[in-house]
Amino acid sequence: MPRVTQDSYGQTTDGSEVTRFTLTNNNNVVVRIINYGGTITEIRVPDKEGKVEDICPGFEDIEGYQANPIYMGALVGRVADRIAGATFDLDGTTYNLNANDIQEANNYVHGGTKGFDKMMWEAFIDGSKLVLKYVSPDGEENFPGEVTAVVTYELDDDNGLTLEYTATTTKTTPINLTNHVYFNLAGHGAGAAELENHVGRVKADTYLPMDSLYIPTGEIRDVTCQPQDFRTPTRIGDRLHDPKLDRGFTCNYNLQVTGNKEFAARFEHPGSGRYFECWTTEPALMFYTGYWLNNRGKGGAMYGRYSAFCLEAQHYPDSVHNPKFPNTFLRPGETYRQSTTYRFGVMTS
């Protein structure tokens, strides 16, 4: 029977008590989450020999997560990914957001100066579920409306880690929530060589070309004859250094979803035998191979360039400027909903 326990994870610099929650099941899978940023700090999964190892890069303590410049394991919002020029127009009003993209000072990314990843979330245990809640005040990061966000984490006995998101608002505002967890199925500190050995499949026929600042150009391009084509199982290392790519993969895949939760991707590591699948209700999946990683982490591990990857289930980046992209505006009386499951296992052949 899956279960949830809790213990102390120390204090933030302002004295807030941080709680760590441990989700376990009957298959020796363990997931740990802290209520600071809703951050996933560990995912421990057996390999083909039954050896359990942490496959989730992260930091040793709360100090590391407070300094976390790469959103490692954290919930991001109120709008994940980028907004060009850190501004958008809505119902005749221009909203100027806090520009915080370290690559381009004029752009907004992943919540702004102090996004959801840096907030203390109210937390409680509901049976086998961890429920986190955060109320974002009207005007926070210059967004309109008070937003109430609830994210539920649940680990089941089929080794599925499900994240259920809801949000409501008092004024029309853009919403795009995701979790920025990183993976290396060989082990959190296994590095770039083992990341390249992962074999991936993504159920997407198209993707969004981006400019050098990771802003979509507006084109929707077929993956055929492109390094982004992962429709059949493909070794990451066979594509990662393709000259058509700019700094590895930062690729928004456009999924063929109908609003129901559907299969989006599967990644395997032949050496350990581990795999995981991503199932989601979201219209897009951001595949990022960690070009900007340069961080010391758990156990002294060095997370360098291409040492881990993300699969962020979300809406399209910069949707507020592209009417043909799926809508990200949430209005009063509506409820934003998202469900994403990461399912872990061991290959049988």
C-alpha cells in the first residue's frame, strides 16, 4: 500500500520551517518532496539487478534549493517557460512582468524574480497523496488576479508518480504550470556519458523552432529529417551534437492530445535497465538536455553540461503572443486542470 510520511528539512533563510514528505510503495520506489517550491528532491528506483538508486539530480539541503538557479525539481509558475519581452497585452491592458532570463535580460522565464519555485506551499497528507496549496496574490510578479493553485503528488504500486494540478483566479491571467524535475536513469551523478546512452521515443510529429533566446518563431515544423525526430527509439547521443541543434535539445514537442491523459514519451537506459514513461493531458512536452547545467549537487556530484534531462509537460512557450497556440489565459469561474504521470520500471529484454 503506498504511503506518505514526513520529517523536517530545516529552515529557509527567513526562518520558515521546511517539511520533507516521503512517498513509498511496495516496489522499493521512493519519492521525496519538500514544501519549499513543491520540489522533488529524490526519486529512488531499482535497476535490473534490484539495486535502488536516486535518479533525480538535486541538492544536499534547503540552502541548495533556495539558491537553485536551474529550477531543479521545482514547481514553476504562474507561467512556465518564456514570455518574450516580459510583457503581454490582455483586454486592452499591457502587463509588464519582471524580466529574469539570465540569457536575455528582456525576457521573462519560469515565474519571474520570485516564482512558485521559491514559495512555501501549504501542505497536508490525504491518504496516499501529498497535497500542496499556494495562493498567489493579485499583482504578484505583476500578473493580474489572485490565483489559488493546488498540486497533488501520488505514488502508486504500479510505480506511477502522478502530479495533478488545478488553479482558479479572480481576474483573467495566463497560467501554465509544470514541474522542472531532472532525470538521469543511470543515477543522479552518472554524468553526460550516460545521458547520451539513454534511448528515447516521443509521440510527436511536430515541434516549435526557436530563436537563439528560446522564443518560438511561430512556425510549427514537421520533425521528419530533423534531429528532433524521436518517433522511433533513438539514442540521445546520436542526435545531441547534431550541427542543426543549438546547444543540445531545448525542444517543445507538440503532442497529439485530446484532453485525456495520453502517452507522450518513453526513455530507457540500457545499462541499468531502467525506463520511465510520461503520460499527460498537456498539449506540449519540453525536452531539455541541460546545456546550462554547472552545479555541485548531492553527495558532491558535479552536474555538468548534458548530465541530466527534463521532460516538462506544459503549454507552448510564449503562448500569450501567439493566438494560434493553445490558449493559456484562465478567466474567473474557470478551473485550470493538468494531470501528468511519470511511470518507472525495468526493461524485460
